[in-house]
Amino acid sequence: MIAAVRLLNLARLREHPLRTALTIVAIGSGVALFVAVLVARSSAMGALHDFDRQRAGPATLAVVGSSASAGLDESVLPKVERTPGVEAAVPMVQTVTIAENASGDETFVVALGVDCRIEAVVGDVGCSDEPFTDVADGPLVAPGLRRSLGSGGVIRTDQGRVPIRGAPTLGLLDDFNGGRVVVFPLDRAQDLFTRVRAYDLILVVPEPGVSDHALRQRLVERIGRNNQVSETGGWTVAEQPTLPMLFLLGMVSLVLGGQLAYNAISLSLAERRRDLAVSGALGASGRTLLAGTLLEAGLLGLAGGVLGVGGGVLAARPLVTSMSTYVSRSTGVGLEVHMSLGLAATGVVIGVGVAVLAAVRPARRAVRADIAAELHARGAPRPEVAPRRGRRALACGVLGLAGLGLAWIGQRDGALEPWQPLVAELGLVAVVLFPLRGTMHGAAPLLRIVSGRVRRFQRGLLGVATDNLVGDARRTGTMTLVVAAAVSVGVLLGGIQQVIPAGAARFVSRAAPGAIEVSGTSSQVNAGALAGDPSPKVRARIEQLPGVASVAGYYTADVHHPLLGEQEVMFESRDGPPTSRLPIVRGDSADAVLARGEVVIGPVIARAYDLSVGDTFEVPGRSGVATLRVGAIVGEDGDLGESTTIPYDTFERLFGQRAPGVLFVIPEDGVSIDALADRIRTEVADLDPDLSVLPPDELVDRAASDVGAFITPFWALQRSLMLVALLAALSTLLLVGLERRREYGLLAAVGLAPTSLGRMVVLEAGIVGVLGTILGTLIAFTGLIAVWMVGPVLLGLSAPGRIDLVAPLVYGLLTTGAVVVGAALPAWRASRLDPATALRYE
């Protein structure tokens, strides 16, 4: 058996190095995109875990409030200190802010507030009773951060800028979050970051010999059910909403890589069918031949997996860069590409699995071949287009249209039923995946129909090229699938970018009608999450300006607590007009609901807790647990459907006194919004030079930019799909050229010029590129219709339907160009073919 495997399988890998390399590259290209998504997610989770462990030191437990926004009331600290088994309780303020140099370059950093009790965590650092001894009003900073910011560097806070000139440095901070951390005295941090009589967390160091489980139970009994005890080292942040779709695209790339491997292995087995027949005639069992083929595929998959892991690390860089911005704004933690041995092993295993699965069907077909027929016939007939291919393509198209129906069902009546989001997601996936699969089955039948009706496709090189594509239906379908995938993703993203500004304009006009937004942060998406909110002095100055009718503060608090199950809820409130005009699907208007002390919930909250108008639910806050009554359910809220709008007095009772993340300024009747915005910028600049003042049109532009940032990773994968298209053309046409060598030799022998052979190969690639572009565009347009339907369900945001008619041309030309480039080497090889040698082939 070993000898047979060595001769029939392993030797073939050495005899055909180019084919072996192409198969490895095909597998590796599919594995790379999937691994890139895994690496991006692992990099985020690993960075957060490392930060949490560095921050906690020997503290194994942390007491936190219902949310980072609510914090812990100071009264909780004595309860923790008096709990049996607690060796040290370390109160801490922790938030995210911006460090800025004199040139205006910004860096997200973690701002901590601590006192000398921090020595129980970091060890003896010479702390005295006076806060940090040398620290007056400024922070303690890492030497590296101090150098990068320079003498003109500042730290933004809710009370304005804090300069770091003369601030002391501590070397060990360079190893903490890459030096992106600043430390204030505890009471100073409470003042600067509006933690009125509150902490963000209390680290707990247990006494020696005390189990974490037992101590946790004691703490839970003492701190009240509105607060929580968590283990350190497990800190996470909500995943970027694009990750699920990135995983989906990663799976698509894996399927494409498997299909390319299937083609290569099928052709390799077809070439050696006589060898396999001879081995069978000499007594080799079908099991031996099957095992040898699968072993060969496994070796190719192993090499492809290793290549894919390396490519995945490179492809992960733009994904991690995009995620780093998202995670840094939320946590202050910076991300770097992190590849673990476990992920590398996973990529290799996936490569082996894809190759073996791709080899099963052609291997079984090869060992079941008629030995006598193979020994009496030197060549097998060219495969014809089976009628079932057309039926399969039609079935895939019908299933894609059924996906549109599922998407419509999933969004009906505000999608308040628990099953509707799943139906909407399945519909969206079906709208894209089934038609993509249909392109593989339908490419050759479509070309046969065209060639039968259009005479131009029946004559000359174009006719020969078309006939070749129709005859090799499977390989034609594979190349068309790859082209259609790259084009459809590009057109989908182009269409989404078209509707983002319109969707942002619609949302802004409903969420803050007629208002100027004044904030201290650089991102609408994270308004209120970063320190540096407008200070009370800023608000007072704006209220005194002529032309101002009213100023309202906008407040947010994200709550993730066992009382609310697994669903994180964003609570928002305003202490004045304007009230949002987002569409209500059930209940009264938002004004009426808030006036009577009830709340407006988003559709995700309604589904998660099975809530309807009139129902009540409990919410944990800083000082206890409150019961809220639902007065209305909003259809879309711009926050993934997870927000709850509550009256301001209820918000303050739950989450304490807070700085508003945003101020909404309403002009008096007859006052120009743009003129008032300019007046605010001029009159308030001396109080806060970082202040952002945006009238509605500029707010729309910024909101569109922030939302558009979420699709940046998809563009990286779309470019990767174009690379896969190039590889698909290169590998498939090279391998097909080997299979058709006798045919090419016969064409050359009867007078076809060598250069014409090369043009014929390029022409085949061009036909596939055009066909894939047309099919990919149709799939993308259908997908955009589904996106418009399910947008409010999955993203909490609707947008008017718009189609970018330029995108198909751009991405069609780019992808077709990639396919033609991929055909260049096979075309060159075909043009240099020696007819005599080719006719002696085999």
C-alpha cells in the first residue's frame, strides 16, 4: 500500500511542481481570508484580556455597577472592605479620553483615578498620604506618551483640557497598554470626569487561602442586586457589528478555495486515470487508491493551510486597524495583530479539511471507474453541459427570490416577534449565497444559450473559446463564481455607501430635528462614551447667546446586567427639547410617553424581554433597582434597536449626576442655523477649543462618515476576493491548458497560429469576466433590496433605496482585468506549444 501511494500520489506532486503550487495557492487563498477574520477577533479579545490582567494584578475579583456609565456609589466601598476574606479593596475611576499634542494629533488613552490603595495591586511605588506627592492637578504619564505628546500635550476631560507640561512620569506605565494611559489622583479624577460620589470599579484582592467563588458569594450578598461582581481578566467589549458578516465572507472565500482545489484534484486524477486503472488491474484495492488520493490532498491542504495562515496575518492588518479605532473609542485599549499557536493550528487544520473534502468526490469517482474501459481508451470524452446544471441554477435563483420573501416577512410590523430577526438574517444570506451558487451551475448553460442565438459566438476564435467554456462547465462555473463574488461584494458596498448619507440625513432629521449638535468628542457614533464632554461653563455660555431658544443635554448609559439577561441596553435621555421623531410602531408619541414618566423602547429590547405597551421591567441603577413602564416601541433608533429613551429625572435617579455627551441647541424663530453655529464657535472657543459645533448638514456628513467606517473591513476582503479571482483564472486556465494539450496541438497542426492560441485563452478569461460581472451585478442589486428591507431590523437604521450604477462598471472592469491578468501565463504557454510534442502527449 505504501509503495502504491508513493508511486501514484506522492511522486505526482514532485513531477508537477507548478500544478502542486497552484493547488496549494488555491487552498491558501481561501484559508487566508477566513483566518484573517479569526485573527482580527482574537487580536481584540487578547488585547482586552491583557489590559485587564495588567490592571488587576493580584486582584481576582472586581465590583462594578450596572454599567460603566452608572458606576458605583461611594457607599459600596465600606461594604466591600468589611466583607470577610477581603484583603484589600481598591477603588478606581476608569474612562476613555483623548491625549492631544500641540499639532492636534489625537490618541485614545485610558484615564485612571487611584489613591495609595493601588499599591495593593501594583506593589510599593512610594505613594504617600498626599496624592502622588508630586502630582498637583496634572496626571502621571508614561515616558513614551510624554515624549510623543511633547511639552504642548494635553489630556481632555469633562472640565476642559489638562496640560501635561511638568507632569511626572512612571516607567512601568510604558508596559501598560503600550503607554497609552494617564493616572490622576482619585478625587481629582472624580471631579474631572464627572464621577460625583462614585467610582467605576473596586478591585478586590482576596486574603490568602480564600477561594474566589466563596468570596464572590459573600460580596454579592452585601453589595445589592443592582451591582455586580466579576472575575478580572475576562473584560470584553461588544463585538463590532461587521464581524458576523466578515465571518460570512470568510466562509465564502473558504468555499471558493475548496472549489479551486476540487478542480485541481479532479484534473490531476483525470490525467492519471490510466495509471489508476493499471494499479487496479494489478490488484490494488479501491480503499488503497482512495486513501492515497486523500493523503495527497491532505498534504496539499497542509501546505495550503500554512500558506493561508501567513496570508491571513497579512490580510488581518487592515481589519485590525479598523477594529482598533472602534475598540479604542470604547475602551482606550489599542490593538495589534496577534497570532497565537492555536489560531495557526486552526488555519492548518482548516486547510487540510478543505483539501480532503474537495478530494472525496473526485477520488471516489476515480476508483469506481471501469478498468477495462480505461485500459482500452486513451482519453475520456470532454464533459458536456448536463441539463441538470440549468435546473440547479434555476433552483438557486428561485431560492434567492425566496430569500427576498423571508427578508420582507422578517421586517413586517417593526419585527417585534422574537423569530423575525432570524428570518430576516436568513433571507439576507439566501438572497446572496444561493444566487452566487447558481452562477456556478448556470454559467455554461447561459453561454450555450447565447452561442446558440448569436452568430458571432459561433465563428472564429470567439466561437472556439465559447465552445471550450461550454464544454468545461464545472471549471467555467468556478471562475464565474469567483468573479461574481468579487463584483457583487464591490457593488453591494458601493450601493451601501450611496445610501449611507441619505440614511444619516433621515435619521438626524428625526433624532434631533432642527438642532445644532455641540459635543466634545470627534465621533457621533461614540457621543458620550469618551471623556471631554461639554462642561457646565460651556452650556451656560451657549444659553446666554442671542438667538438661542433652548439648550438640551443628551445623556447615555449602557447597561449590561443579569437583571436584563444577556442583552446590553443603551438608556438615553434629554433634559429638554427636541424630542426625537423616530417612527413609533406601537404606543403613543414619544412626547406623551415621556411626559407621563414612561419609556420608549427599541425593537430589540421588545423582542428580548417579550415587552409590549403597558408592560413593566426592572432596571438596575447606581442606587438601586427601578421599575419602568413601556409607553411606546420605536421602529428604528440608530443604535441597533437596543436603546431605551427615559425621562431625565428617571435617568438621573438611575445613573446619578452625569455630564451630557451632547448639547442640542435650538435657534429662535427666524435665526439661521448656520449663523448661530458660527456664533457658538466664535463665542465659546476660549472655554473649550476642542468643542465640535455641527449644524444638521455637517452632522449628517459626520454621521455618514462614522457609519461608513464600519464597512471599511469589507473593502479589504473585497480586494482579497479580486486576488482570489486572479488566482482562480491562473490556476484553472493553466490546468485546463494541460488537459487540452492534445486539442491545442491539433488546432495548431491544422493551421491555427500560436499567437491565436494565446488570444483564445485570454478571450475565454474575458468572457468569464463579463459574464461574472453581469451575474454579480444582478445578485448585488437583489442583495441591496434585501439590505433596505432588513436595515431597521439588523442595524436600527433605515435608508432610502439607491443604486450606484457606476459601481458595476468599476468593479466589473477591475475584476475582469484581474482575470485577464491571471490568464496571461496560460496564454503565453499555449502560444509556445509544440504541436508535435502535444500530439504525442500521454
